[in-house]
Amino acid sequence: MDWFGNILGEINTLLYSYVLIILLIGAGLFFTVKTKFIQFRLIPEMFKLITEAAPKDKSGKKGISSFQAFTISAASRIGTGNIAGVATAIALGGPGAVFWMWMIALIGGASALIESTLAQVYKVKDHRTGLFRGGPAYYMEKGLNKRWMGILFAVVITVTYGFIFNAVQANTISIAFEESFGANRVVVGIIMAALTGIIVFGGLKRIVSFTQIVVPVMAILYIVIALVVVIINITELPNVFVLIIKSAFGLEEAFAGMLGAAIMNGIKRGLFSNEAGMGSAPNAAATASVSHPVKQGLIQALGVFIDTLLVCTATAAIVLLGDAYLQSDATSVNLTQASLVGSLGDWAGSFLAIIVLMFAFSTVIGNYYYGESNIGFIKESKKGLFIFRIFVVLFVMFGSVAKVQIVWDLADLFMGIMAIINLIAILLLWKVAKPVINDYLIQRKQGKDPVFYKKNVQNIGDVECWSEDEGIEETR
């Protein structure tokens, strides 16, 4: 399989050294400037919106709230990318990779806002469940009038999230349990596959119930552990930030030859972690019942910041405040575990394995939903959905026993393809996103709680929702 790994490595180097650097940074800067830095200006509003209740429809039913939609996307965002991914970035790209992860998040917040706003504009009602669904495939078809593009994206995201990314999550869990408890990775895989099957055959409501409890608790626990490590090593913290910034530009002697590796690994692991512009979070954003599309766009931008600037930075502090990254051959979650053990003792490695289990498992569930939503876009088929669920379970098993490099290289390839398709689409749909954002800002300036109707924007395309007769009524 070495030849396969070499081919994957060559393709990914080309993809991330040229194509995605231009598209990710270019699109992020374009949206940042055009929206006058909206992802920074409205940060206080993001925190306010996340607590907003779901509006009732005409029949008095409540849909999925902003917070619930946020936790579905967070279930996918916050996971191995924050723990194993950051460690991998540092191991392969040096401390400077963390700086480039920050940069991708800061400018990517604008891309995240645009794609999730568009997902809300073009969402549709799922008549089986009574809930909303949507995402890039839907805005490619309805906004750009390119169903072929939507089908292409739907196929890519279904394979990427349903299969490849879930293999990465399972791989991280099995390595963490092997490292801490000496667990057999095959046995871990069988247990994981069985639990995944139980959840994914239970439907969206079960996914929401699971993620809205697990994700916030695990994130808080992990950040608390990171804070303990920081407090213990508080005098070294300024040196860590200096090391990250100097290494990012090749100025740190020990990492002087790693500038290219720092940028490439920072972008790859940053994109894997926060997913800004990749087209994944919009699938969750579309499920929310909100009075204006921009509300969910702002909340998803907040998700990018929390993921990278808070949770990923916590991992970077854990790794860089120790010296395991200089002495160990570990390049995945086992590097974070070794660093924690060095700071807090043996118990910390085992405790992290449990957190990784919950993080990664909740990510598997969030990933599954993205695939289900896009299968529904291609064709409503109970048989197709059943087969998809079976393959999700099988790839969880595969990832549990596969080599680390293979699963991460596959993940890089597929998420790169996803991001290219989605970024092209949202750049073309800026003509829709711009007036929708302006509509929100005008109403907000007038002191109103913004409410959107499709008549507010001309040439918006095929929009199923947002008519005045839907009878949306906000509940506080």
C-alpha cells in the first residue's frame, strides 16, 4: 500500500500548496472585505443569537433551534481535528502550523457566514420529518440552477463525511485506547461500529438529543484540563506564543526549514478542524428554524472561532508546554496524550482517551447526518439510505484498524475536493448573499428583530421557504 500512500501524498501536496491556498484565503479575504469584517463586528450578536428560541410555525410547532443546529455542526467540527489534528500539524509542520490554523479560522469566519446564510435561504421542508434540510447541494441547484453541480457535491460530501471522516474518527479512538489501556483495536472497532449503528438508525431527533448534551460537556472538560496545564506552566506561556509566531515565518532556528510544511499543515489541519468554507456546516445550519438566514450564518461563524481559537489553541498549549513533540515519534492523538501525561501524570492520558471517545463519537454522528441529508437531495430512497447506514458502520470498523497516514491522506484529498466545489459556488452566489446580509443589517439598525421574506431580494432563484404566509412567530 506504500505506492497508494505516495500517490495520495503527491496529490495533496499539489492541492494544498497551490489550489486551496489561493481559493481558501482568496475567498475568505474577499468576503471579509466585502462584508466590512462582519465576522468581527458582530461577535457580541453571535453570543446573543445562540440562546434564541426556535420560532413557531403557523401550526404552533417548533423546529430545531439555533443552538441545536449549532451543536450538530459542532459535533462534526469539535473532535479529532482539535486533539489529534493539531498534534499532527505540530509534528509535521512545527509549532508555526498553529499560527496558520488561526489565520484560516479568522478569515474563514466570513466564508462560514456566507455558506450558512445561503443554506438557510435555499433550505427545503422535509415532508417525512416536518423539519428543514439544505446545504451546498441545495443552493447549487436552486441558486445557481446547476443540479449537476449539486449532485456532484452531494456525492463527494456523502463519501467524505459518511465514510472517510468517520474512519479518521474511529482511527483516533482506537489509537487512544490502545495507547492508554492497551486495548485491542479490532475489539474497539467492533464496539464503535455497534454503537454507531444504534444511533444512526434512530433518526435526526436522536442525533440532536445526543449532540446537544455531549458536545458542550466534553468541550468544557477538555478546556478545563488545558487550563490546568497552562496554570502549571504559566511562566512558559509567553514563550509558547513567541515560538508559534516565529516558527510560522521560519524565524525560529530549530524549525527554520519548515516554513512550507507549517503553512501546508496549518491549512490542512485548520480546514479539517473548523471546516470554514468546506460546505459541511451549512447542512446543519439549514436545519435551524430562525427568522432570518443571517442569524444562522453568524452562529456558524462563531462555531469556527470556538473550534480553532479556543479548542485547537488548548491542544497547542498542551503539546507545546511539554517536550514530547521534540522527543517522541508520535504524530497523532498519542502525542497529545504523551504531552498530558508529562504535565499531569498517567491518569491524564487515560482521561483524554475517554474525552476523545466522546468527541470523536459525537463527530461520527454529526458526519452521518451530513451524508443522510445529501442522499435525500440526490434521490429519496429508503433502500439507498439503508445501504448508506450499513457502509457508515463498516467504515467505522475499517478506520479502527487502518494505518494513521492512509486515513488522514484520504481525508485531506476528499475535503480538498469538497472545499473547491463549495467555494466556487458561494463566490458565484455572493450576488444573493450580499442583499440578504444588507437586509439583516438594515433591520437591525432600525432596532427590529430581523425577519426575512424572499420578496426582499430580487433574482434570488428557486426559494421554497421564506414566504409571508408561513406565519413565523418568534418565541422568547
